[in-house]
Amino acid sequence: MGGPAREDLRGARRCRPKKLIELCRLLVEQGDELEAELAHRYPRDADQLSEFWAGRMSWRRLWVLVKGCWSTETELLAQNRDLLAYTAWLYACVHRGDGPTPPRPEPIPRPFDN
């Protein structure tokens, strides 16, 4: 009855609450993508998401691996997307006529903003 949820609470306690919450969010919302990214970036079997679910990887180790997936290139792509969305929003605001103000776009969440 070990598994990562019970057995590795020591590792979870070392993570800051924001990190743990963000990691849980990523696992729930983007688990398949996260599994694929870990398989692509880290070819060792010990660094795969299945090892975490089997209780053989700590929360901290998973956090470190996931954090390593967010590269400078990924950040620049996210910034470009945010800027494009903001520019489109400004254009829509200026050309809306008498209609309601369109909702402001949300930036792409950065997994490691603390």
C-alpha cells in the first residue's frame, strides 16, 4: 500500500506547497503530455512517470525532472504566444465598436512561477 502518495510524503514535505500543487495540477491536467516529455528527454527507465506511480521515484525527483523540461525555448514560445494573444485582444478592444469589451487573454501558465 506504499505508492507515491503515502510512501513519499517525506519528499513532498520538502517541496514548497506551490510546487506540490503545481506538480499535482500538471499530473492531472497534462499527465499524458508529461509522460511523453519525460520519455523524450530522459531515456532512463528510472526517470519515467511509471516509476513515480509505482512509488520508486520521490515527489522531489519528479519535480526536478519536470522542471528540467521547461527550457528557454519553451519559455520564449510561451512569451510569443502571450504577446500575440495580448496584441489580438488590444486590436479587438480598439475595433469593438459599441460591443462589450472582450475578455483579457490569460497568459500561458508557467509551471515554475513562484
